[in-house]
Amino acid sequence: MKFNIPIKVNERERKVLIIGGIAVLLILVFQLFTWYNVNKERLKDFSDEKYYLLQKQLDRIAESKNIDIQAKKVEDELTRLENTLLTGNTPPVAAAALQKFLKDTAAITNIDVKLERTLNPVVLENYLGIPVEIGFSTSTKNLQDLLVRLRKSAFLLTVSEIKIRVTNISRPEEIYTTLVVTGFIRNTEEKDKDKKEAKNAA
């Protein structure tokens, strides 16, 4: 973290200000650590292994006596997972939807987004990670509020990168923040590839 000191202060005052700034940032680190653990659990539900497991359960249920009831439960679970995906079937459309969601959510917390940038998609077999970078100046309180709102979002979102810079050492609660937020969509190319291979095998 880089501090830009715009005013002259003695060594003792500088140490007090720096300690104050570090204390504020530690609170944010704790929030991110908590969110990270929650996202780890959500990602387990969203993993390809979970998807394949549910698909296998559907195949087994087809041979069971309670086919309708059990199939409905599995289909509901698949639907729940699919509902956490971003809208749009292609990376550009999904990225645009994520950018709008981030900007609207930030506006609720009185944050004016100054930087918006779409990054390259991340391939995750049956899914694509759609990362979007945003940058803004805000207070630590508003940043904390934004992170909570993103964590409670109906979409599965992860913060893969966060950079915080104190812009005024005399007011360490005023910061410039850069976030890289990632949402997910189905990897339609991988799905089409599987269909083609299945057709060729037949």
C-alpha cells in the first residue's frame, strides 16, 4: 500500500496517522476474508463436480421407483445453481450485464464508479468466469457496504482482486479502490463440443 503525504508532519504524527490507516484497512481485510470463506462454500455448490453428480443422480433416478419426486428435487437444485449465473450467453453480453449490476449497486452506496474494464474470460470447463474491473474513490464505510451487498447478491460473484490506496494520509478513511469482480456463465462452446463428439461417436 502506498501513502502519498500531501502535508508536512513530524515523525510522531506520521506514525499515528499510518497506524490509524492500517487499523481501518485491517477491518476491510477481515470483511474480505469472511467473504472469501463464504464464497468457497458457494463455489463448492457451483463446481463442475457438483453438476456432474447431479446429472448422474438424474440417470440413476430414471431407474428408481420414486422417479418423479426424486427427479424434481434434483432438477430444482440444478435450477437453483443455474439461477446464480449472469444473464447473457456470451462473454460480452454477460460482462455488460455485470458492469451495469456493479455500477447500479455502487450507486446505492453513494459510490461513483470512475473506471470500468472488461477482462479476459476464465475457462472453467462447463463454465466461464467473467471478470470485470471497476475503480472508484470512496470512504471505508461505503466500501464495506458495497462488499456486503455484492456478497448477498443473487448472482455468484467473487472478488478475485482488490487494491486500496489511501489518497489523504490525514484522512485515512478516504481511499481509492480497484476491484476485480467475477461472475459466471455456461460455457456454450464446451457444450457444443460435447454434442459434436457425441454425434460423431454415434
